[in-house]
Amino acid sequence: MSIRSAAVVGTGAVGEALARNLVSHGIDVQIASRDADAVQKLVAKLGDRARAVETKALGAGVDVVFLAVPADAAPLVLEAASAIGNAIVVDCTNPITWDAGPVHAPPAEGSMAAHLAHRFPKARIVKAFNTFGAEFHADAKLGATKADLYLAGDDADAKRALSELAATMGFEPVDVGPLRNARHLESLAILWIHLASVGGKGRQVAFKLLAR
């Protein structure tokens, strides 16, 4: 499977950055959000490869859907999106609270990705694109190398296709195993948020798996 079209749910910093990266690499993109005005503005910025869609039509005719929304909104998106069908669903979210810094606050299943898989068993859920900020969603360069893109999921074909897309977008894809490991990616995201904010490292940092 080769990914040629995508949908991005969310028009915040991450959603816009993802959409820009996809369009810049020749991927047609649907944009959906509860904020219709923000969708139209983003589509106008992105040009001919982008178009606005309503959430109920989300996923029709696309290969992958990125959930770039607050974690508690992700289930609502999938409840409303009746047209997703066989599209890969990428959970980019991180369920957190704040107590002098970020705190992981997952649902009972241990991660938002596992929660989505439990509620929507037919969905092809992959946890990915959640361990760095919007700056890297837009541009994967990390000094002389590139940021890692960690993926967790139980659908091997979905992870393979998403890995190929991630490489096209400039990332170094790393398969971290089954969907149960999504909780570790969310914890890694909490660590990134801590380092970038109260840890004082700033947002121009990303994780890299190194080998000797």
C-alpha cells in the first residue's frame, strides 16, 4: 500500500504543520475541524492539494487520517466519521494534565490509542507523530540528521505504509512494536513536553535512537 492522500483533523499548530508537510511532498489533503472558518483559511493557505471536508465525510477516498486534536476530542471524531472505512487512523494525541509540569493522564486502557482501538475495533489505529512539537511536524531536520518517528500498532501493513510516508516527509521511522506500547510513546511525549517547557530545553529538540 502506498499512501497518496490523507486527511488531517485539527487546524491548530500540529494540524497545520502536518498538512503543510504532506502537501509539500505531493500528498492530497482533506482538512476537517469544528472550526469551519479555520478550515477555510488553512485550505486557502495550502493551495490546490487541500480541500475542506465535514467530519461526517472524513476519510472518504483517503488512505490515512491524522487525529491532530486534543486527546479527549479523538473519540468524538471517530464517532462522527462514518466514512473512514479502511483508512489508517493515526493517533497523534497525548492525554495530559498539568501539575507544575505535564502529567500523563491516560484512559483506563493505558493510552489514548488503546482506548480508540477498544471503542472502534474495526479502525486501523497506529500511534505516531506524537513525540515532538509542531516545529518538527513541519520540518523533520535535526541538525545534520532527522527526527525519529516512532510508531506503535498491531496492523503491520498500516505501520509499513505509514513508515514509508514518514520517510517521504523527512523522518526516520522506527517501529516500536504492538499497540500496547503506545503508552510508552505517550510517556515519551510527556518527557518531551517537560524538557521543552519547564525543563528549559526549548522546542527545537527531538528524540533520536543512536547506534554504534
